[in-house]
Amino acid sequence: CEYLICAVPLGVLQNEHRDSCITFEPALPQIKKEAIRSLGSGAHNKIIVRFKPEHVFWPKNTPQLVPLDQRFHILNLHAYGKPGILCAHVWPPFAFDWKTKSDQEVVDAFCDVLKGMFWRLESDGKRKMRTDAFPKPVDYVVGRWDSDPFSLGSYSYLKLGATWQQIEHLAAPFPSRDPHLFFAGEATSLEGIQCVTGAYKSGERAARQILAEITNKRRGLMTK
């Protein structure tokens, strides 16, 4: 094809995994390579657990449940019409702690927090742990955006010493004259970095750039 839009995640561009690394031919210019290295790839992972609706043990209509344990910020999807489902948001640095743990171990740690929050009874003015069995999830999903070789992160950010101009360098078409390779994705967006909005608008920008190249070439042919 004559034109290509590269919209892979920043972590993939950084060539950190053998299953997803990309070799550009001809090689990208040094200024673009430095821009890719200057940005960081963060991790926003999620744990989604589903209990039987009759086993819901948390406040059913409370939208958000915030434990003292800073690893988890819990969204109560049961309150939004998803029976028995909780979604725990996990941000850095805790989101990077899962690489050596199985999905079951991650879910067990989350359930331990839930048990400490809600599986207690008041007795003689004291809160004591209930003796009956804590419900087991009937299903769960553990997100691992930072270790998935085809994402290697959830969002981009400016590392210490990086500048906004380096985002522009990353977004710039290649080569600078008569470009055929265009870049999109939230990491290339000044106005929407880290957001779906930035990814979407960057795709529109890349499409407009290609249309402009096509139009200019047609005009050049017509004037010859």
C-alpha cells in the first residue's frame, strides 16, 4: 500500500517484547526514536469478579466502595444493573505487582480485602469476623495490560525530563517530505493523551494527513 497508519500502543513501539516488536525499514529518525523512549507506559489493570446475586454481601446501592487498602478502588456494578459484579481498578505502582502472581492469587487477595470490609458482625460493641464461609466468585477476569505483548501498558505519560514537543515528534509523519507512514494513538495526542478521545482524534488527524497528501499529488499531476 502507498500509505500506512501506525496506531500500535506505545509499549509495542518501544520494542520491549519479542512477540510484538516492530522493525521499520527505512529506520525511523533519531528524533522520533528519542520521543518514543522519552514517554512512559503506565498500567491501569482491573479485576472483575461475579458472585451469585443471592450472595451479595456489600451495600447493594452504593456505587463505589473504597477500602483502606490502597491497591483497590472498587466500582459496584451491581448498583448499575449488573447483578453480583464488582470491578476493582488498580493503578501503579500496585498494577505492576501481578507478574509473578496467578489470576487466582490476585482474586484471592482482592477477596481478602472484601472479607475484611464486609464479612464481620457487631458483637458487644466490637466487630468480629463471621464464622460462616465467605462466598466464592462464580467467575472472574484479571486484566494484565502491562504484560500483554500486544499492549505492554494501558496509557502513555511524560516521564521525568520529557517534553510536550516530543509527543509532536512522535506524531509527525515519516519521512518529513513525501510521507507514507503516519502515526496515531493516544500517545501521539497533545489534547487527549491517556484517553480514548485522544486515540480517536489522532486517527482522524492521520486520515486527514493522508487525504491531504493524495490531494496534493493529484493537483501536482494536473498542473504538469
